[in-house]
Amino acid sequence: MGSYELPFGIDRSLLRLDGKDPYLCLHFVIMYCRDQERSLRFYVDKLGFRVVVDHKFDNGQRWIEVGPSDGNANIGLSCLQPGDDVNRLIGPEARVWFVTEDVRRKYDEWVARGVEFEFPPQIPAWGGIHTRFRDPDGNCFGLAGFDELTRGVEKHRLALSQKIEAERRTAQEIEIAKQVQARLFPQIHPETRTLEYAGLCLQARQVGGDYFDFLDLGNRRLGLVVGDVSGKGIAAALLMANLQANFRSQCAIAFDQPEFFLRNVNRLFYENTIDSAYASLFFAEYCDDSRHLRYANCGHLSGLILHPDDSCERLDSTGTLLGLFQDWDCSMVDCNLAKGDLLALYTDGVTEANNGNGEEFGEEQLIERLRHHRNLPCGELVSELANDVRNYSPQEQHDDITMIVARGK
């Protein structure tokens, strides 16, 4: 429960991390009774205990365990059998003691429920406060409290309250970050006459480091971007936001000087992040009039162009990762996206999805699923591909699933 000390008498059965000795704690104390059902009702209805075990064996015998809600040891209710020594098994002396932070309040609560006490709470010479009560069979129990316990419980309660509040604030901040990051993904799709396109990002956590974007580069040119920033969670999301800001702030020069544009993006990413930060990136520029496509693959997975005859063209790397080197360069490669051609850009959350047997979804299966879904509208196509990946890897998603598909029309 943290670095603070636990309250006296509370959670004594916490599992030790050192493992030097076998784990040992008090499981239950047997109290004998004449009528198990009557005793059960006393502990549950009058003392407010919970039922831990209530089991009937094949021979007709019944075993019941009850316990206080905050305790770690239970009371086993064992029914007397014919011939048992009643005076020995049901004793008048207090054999079991309960400890509480407020004896007087618990006393008043139980008296109101009909519990019989031998005397009101008293302060003995040894300090603290105590009283005794009996169950329906006459078994006597002690109820005690100590100043150390009260202080310890209050300290424990305060620490737990602070922990819960910190977790609530963290969850709230992550939810805000999730909403902010959602707005970083493209909200507007620049209009195109010869290209249908769509993108999708399914994050493994509330926020992540994958990035895709659609940029209006002017002169009827569209920028398609997919990136994967190092790391996961909040740290990756901040890097992703940095990369997105660099891209959008510099994209005005992408039409005339694409290589210079990418060098500027790398320089800003390098200067504004720590040494270990980097990103893989695929940037493509599509001309809506000529169907001409030029791209730079900066250490990213190969883009794919699936042609109408089912042949597949791979758009391989043309440069290294962004952000690792101040002096950095890449080259642009030219190709065409004809009518019926299908372009797919994606991150490793797609191809590295694992089925639990060490087998990855892989590029070949991605190509096969692209062929299977190729006639769907692009918006439906990316959703179906994402479903294929998640069905292949039904366990918890470990990486963001991000992709863009575009079809010449």
C-alpha cells in the first residue's frame, strides 16, 4: 500500500515480496454452536459480517465461515455433535478479540441491532478501550480499540484517499490528452477528383505514437502521411504531436521543394526532442490532375500498390529514420497511381500483430486481405482490414494499428 506504515491490526496478511519464508496467515478460528443457521443470522444480520463459505457436503454436514468486512481471518461455525462436551467447546471467556478504530460507535451500532454486551466500553489500566459481547450460544468475544490503531487507520485512509484522487486526476488528464490527440488526426479531407482515400488509427492505449494525415499542398496536390514515433503512451503522444506540428507548419514548401521540406521536418524534430526519440515516416504527394505520385519512405515499412491485375508494387525505403541525425537527407521516388490502383500505407501494428503462437500477421497476409477487400469503399476497406488484424490477434492489442488506403478512380 505504499511507503507508509499499515494501521495496527489491519492487513497483517499482506504478501511479502522477499519470499524468505513460506507465506503464512491466520485463516479461521472455529467457534462451536448449537444451531448453525441461527449463528449465521447473528453474525450477518447483527454484526454485519460477510459470508465467506457456506457449503453442504454429501454427508449432509454444513461448513460456514463468516468474517468482518475489513478483516483477514474468518470465523468457522461448527455445529456441536452428539456426545460433544458443551462446557468445554462453548466457553464463557473471550477467546476471540475484534479490534476497531471506534469502539463506542461500533458498540452503539451493535446494541441497536440487539447484540448483548457484558458492559459498556471501558478504559482499562493498560490503556485503550474495550468491551465484551456474546453470541446466541454464549461464546464471549472481546471488542477493543487503541489510539495507535485510530491514528494508523486515519493515516491509511488519508493515503488511500490521496492515491484514489491522484488516479482520478491521471485518468482525467489522459482522457483530455486522448481528446486532444483525436483532434490532431485529419478532420478535413481535401477534395480530390481522381482519388478516393481514407485513414484509420486504433490506439493500443488511450493515446499513442502513430500518426497519419492528409495535407492540402495546393495546386490540386494531396499529401498522404503515415508515421510511427518511438515509444508508447503519453511520451509517444507528445512526440507525435511534435511531429504533426512540424509537418503542418512546413507543408507550404512541400510542393516546390519536397526534399527541403522533409529536411526541415527532421531538423525541427531533432532539435525539439531528446536524443533517443525518432520516427519512421512515409510521405507521398499525389497530383490530382496527372495521377502522378512521388514519395519518400524514411525508414518506414514499404508502401504497397496493388494493381488491377493483382500484382503488387512495393514502395521501399528511400532514407533513414527522422530525428536521429541533425545532418539528414532523403530522396523522392516517382511513380503513378492509375485508375483501379490501390495504395496502402500502414504501421507495424498491422504486420506485427501476433496470433499468440509467435506468428505475425505479416505483409503477405496484408496483401491477401487487400485483394479480398479491394472493391470496398476505402472507408469500409480500412475498417475491414483493422478487423482482420484484431481477429488474427485476439489478445490485448499491444501496438497502434494505423493505415491509409487510397484508390485511383
